[in-house]
Amino acid sequence: MARRRREDDKKAEMPFEVPEFDESEYIRRETISFRTTLILFLYSIVTAAVSFGVWLAIGATERGWFLALLIGAVLGYLLRYIYPALKVDVSHFGKKDWTGTGFLYFFSWLAFFIFFTNPPLYDGVDPDVGLHITPDLQEAGAPVNITVFAIDNLKVVPDSLEFRVTGPGGTDLGVPDLWHDPEHESHWGLTFTPPEAGEYTITATVADSRGRESTETRTLRVADDVIEVQLDDGGRFTRDTNRVIVRITEDRPEGFDLWHVRLAPTDGSAAIIMERDRDDDTWVVEATHERFKELVQGGDDNVTFRVEAVEHDSYLLARDHGLHPIETPLVSNETYTVTFADESVLGDDTTKTPKRLPAPARQVPAPGAFLAVGALVAVVAVARSRRRD
């Protein structure tokens, strides 16, 4: 113990000496570090460009990615010989220094390689083209709204659109005139009226600035009697229970969701919205509807209308413009007329207004369990107080 204590005392008596700072050696090492980092950074750009060229020549496949990575690693190993060739003294580099240099090179090479293989320098993805038809079930002679929209990583060429309509039996209907949205170069549309029943094939092809193409094809179903209309009493309404009944007879395409069915008067006035019956494909409206009354009071006992089935639909206009709502109804070919033989059929406002029910009589609640228990406790307390007296 004494010996150990003496050694500790000697160490405590030794004066602390500040190590000598070699400024020139420090500057030399920092200069070497800066030069090696700069050379590594510039060299990684060159090797990433070489890897990109090989990858581009082979194609964007798994083999191409693996070969590009292998070339980048082999070229990175050459830094061990490039530094001395450029008269950079790396004699003091140890295993730790070379490991750090390798990691720095790999991530620099990877960053530039990703930059080369993505827009705006490279676009390996075909443009996205969408073809929207509404409604995709229609009667012959009624309008159909067709919209084409396209997006691309770089730019869609507006003049590259190839649009074609093929009618029933493969009849080529040519290229109808499309309108072009001046605010959105990749947005086109038209209103097409199918002349006859059958299936129509609609095709749109769009190319981007690098010549990559995408094609979209859709089918339009057209029938003669999609909408079936039934008028009570042959359309001569003599009772307030007379109704107009509408049924959708054709099978709806997938995604064809009816929002509402309406009777559209031929004079252009406001439509009569029908109510959905228990059957999803059946819609009804009674003679006492408010709009019938307004039309008949206008001086005509006859109401002529078409039936319109409105699909609740929307389409994606562009990446940055969200959902664009659209409404093009399924329209009946024929017009229908109902005649009101007597205005009393329409009913009057008093019969439509529900009578005010009498207010319920005020009831006094009977004593509940808590009230009964409280009364019992009070009686017991009074009895005990009298007994004490």
C-alpha cells in the first residue's frame, strides 16, 4: 500500500505539458482531405454517368441494374490508384480512412445515378391516358360525353392524340371533331351521338415528348329501349293515385350508379325528380307532385316530357386539378304526354299539409321508489322522536 501511495504521489507531482501543435502538418492534412473529397465528388459524377450509359444500353431490367452497380463498385476501387496519379499524398490513410472514403463514394455515386435515371434527364415510363364515357349505356340518338385526358412525367404532345370510333359490325366512323382545353394541353373531349343500337369501340392513343405511347380502349353500349315508361290510365290522369312509372330495362354496366331519374318537360322548364321505388330499377312520381301542379296552372292541361336517368359520375381531369364532376343523362328516345282531365286530381295544399296533432296532456308523475323510501324514513324518525319524549 505504501509503495502504491508513493507512486501516486510522484504522478501527482509531475507537471502537465501541452503537446506541441504542428501547424504546417495540420494544414497539410486538411488540404489533402479537401482535395480527396473534391476528387471523389467529381469522380462519382463520371462513374454514375458511365453506369447510366451501360444501364441505358442494356435496358431498364434487373440485369441492367446489377451491372450498373457492379461497374460503379469497380470504378470506385480505382480511387486507390487515382489519388497518387493526381499527386495527392494518401500515405497516411489507414483502414478506417479508406472505409470512410468507400462509403462516401458509394452514396455519392448512388445519388447521381438516381438523378440520371429519373426526370427531367430520363423518362422510362409511358404516359397515362384515360378515356371516360358518360353515360356508358345510352339510347340511340341521345348524346354521350367522351373525355380523354393524359399525364406524363415530362410532357404530353398535344398533336399526338389519335382518336377513333368503331360502330356496330366494325364500321369505322372516323375521327370526330374534338374540343381541346386551352388551359390543359392534355385534355380533350367531344359530344358523340350514336346513330343506331349496338356496341361502339372507342380508342385513344397519346404519346409523350420522347415518343412513348399509351392506348386506352372503352366500349359504349347503345340500345333502342333502355328506358321503359308506364303511364297509368294511358296517360289520362283522372285520379290522384295516377302515377308515372319508369324502369331501366337494360343491364347496367359495372360502375353505372344511378343518382336520380327525372321527367324533363320539353318546354325546358324545371324537371320533376322521381322517387326510387323498392326496386332499385323502378322510379315513380304521383299526379299530386308539386311540379305537375305548377305546370298545369300555367294554362295547359297536357305535360309533355322526356325521361332522363342521371348517372352519379366523375372523372380525374389531371394530377393537379382533382375530380371534375360531370353529368350526362341517359335520355329516352320518345317523348311522353300526360293529360290532367280535372285539376282536382292535383289535390290542394290543405290536403298536403299534415294536421297539427293536439299537445299531449300534462301528466303528474307518481311517487317513485326514492320518494316512498324517503317518506318511510321520515315516519320512522318522527315515531322514534315521540318515543324518546
